[in-house]
Amino acid sequence: MLVGALVLVALIAVWAAQGTLAGSGVPVGRAATIAVGMTLQAIPFLLLGVFVAELIEAFVSPALIARVFPTNPVASVLTALVAAFLLPVCDCSAVPIFRSLLRKGVPLSAATTLMLASPAINPLVIASTYYAFGSWAIVGARIGLSIIVALSVGLSMLASPPSALREEAHLHDGDSCGCDGGCETPDRSFSGILGATGHSFGRILPYLLGGVAASTAAQVFWPVSSLLAGLPAPGALALMMAAGFALSLCSSSDAVIARSLASLAPQGALMGFMVYGPMMDVKNVALLSSQFRGAFVLRLFATVTCIAAAVIGGAWWMGVLA
């Protein structure tokens, strides 16, 4: 209720100020269209992710997790990669699922691999990428680079794994023993799962809306296409990775935007947009910040950024990418 009231107040404030904003050169109509479109696109996927996360909380036991994920760290990461391919989730859905898997005892390296890979290599994204480019070479490059980056980041978590979850993220309303929710039998009724979904969704929705606002500002005021003209390869890659982060497009539709820039950006730069963006963008950072410690979010951001730049830049330098 509070979140809905805040959103309503924000919409009324924008409507009341639209004349002043338009007079100052701010394209209010375009900004509103982008913000509403992104919100409507992201919310269903976020709801799906939260719902799946609550199903995991209710029905997936630590014993089952132990049977599914091998004790060998490398094998566990590879298992997560297979699961990532089978899960048709957007990047918004991946964060709550990531949190739930960690709570159930999935190793951080495996859960990180699944979170990073699933928005970039699932069947829905594969289909949308082929639809946009009509080239299996582009699809293969996106999948291959995404797998290498996700595996590398996941395996990096084996070295000095950080404490990820916030203290409060271990508790639900009503928990009094502070033992990661394990002291109480989860409510497995449909109404109980829906109630938990609504509670979790309401807690993280403000972070999503903050990410949407930042991304809208980037799309309105940051002319990516004009900045690409004449840039050398490293600059083009850096710009397109920054665009993927700032624009925060859904991974099931970002290939269409990338295709529109194909005449301005080389293939290597486009891969920076389509590989890095689904793994790390403004919305993801906002959602991660609502659930995880700041030190972990910062380490994850830096690791993904450096490895993605190195992998994509290296493939481009070796001539694998045009």
C-alpha cells in the first residue's frame, strides 16, 4: 500500500510539473513513455522471479539442494550453468531466485553463475537474438561469451567468498530465532506463498523503480548513437558496456536495440551491450542492493565488469568478433 501510494504521488507530481519541465526542454512525453514501458516490462518478470523464489523457499529443502548440486565446486558451477540454460528468466527475475538459492545452501559460486548466465543464454533470449539479427553466428557469440564470463565470475567466488546476504535478508516477518528461517515450517499453502510473494515484491519494488528512473534519464539525455561515431575499438566497447548498464533493457528485447545500432557499432561493441547488460545494469544493482551487503554488490559489479571487458575485448582483438 505504501509503495503504491508513493508511486501515485510521484505520477501526480510529474503530471503537475509537466508544463514547467517541457518549457525547460525536458521531453516529458518521451520520458514518461520510456518509464512506463520499462516498468510494465519489468514488473511481470520481477513478480515471476519473486514467486519462483518463494516456491523454492517453501518446497525445496537443503537436502534436495545438496543432491542436485555436487560437492565439487567446479561441478556445482557447471550444474548451475545447465540450470541457467533451462530457466527462461529475465535479469529482474534472476536476483530474487539468486537470493533464495543462497538461503537454501547453494554455493555462492554456483548461484552467482546461474544468476549471471540465465538472462543471457535461456531459450527466449536465444530466439529473440536470432529474430533481431537473423544470424546464428551472432547468437553463438552471445551465448559463448556469456558462458565464459558467467563461469569466470562464478569460479572467482571460490577465492575468499564474501558474505553476501544482508542480516535482515535472513529473516521474515515473525521470525524470532534468527536462524535463516530454518526454525519454522514454511507455509506451503497457495495463499501463504502468494502472501510471501506480495511481501517480498513490495520490499524490493522501490529499488526497481529507482533503477527505472535512472535508466529513463540515461535514455532521454544520453545520445548513444551520436557518441559512437569515430570511436576506436576500446572506446566503442566501453561505451556499449556503459549503455547496457545504464539503459537496463530486458534481456529478451535488448537484441532489437543492439540491431538498430549495428550500422554504427562493430560486432565486438554490440557484444559488450548484449553480454554485459543482462548481467549488470542499473536495475540489477538496485535489486541486489536491497538484498545483499554493499561490499558484495561492489565486488560483484567490479568482477563482472573487468571480466566481461577482458573476455569480449580479447575475443575482438583475436579476430573472433568483427
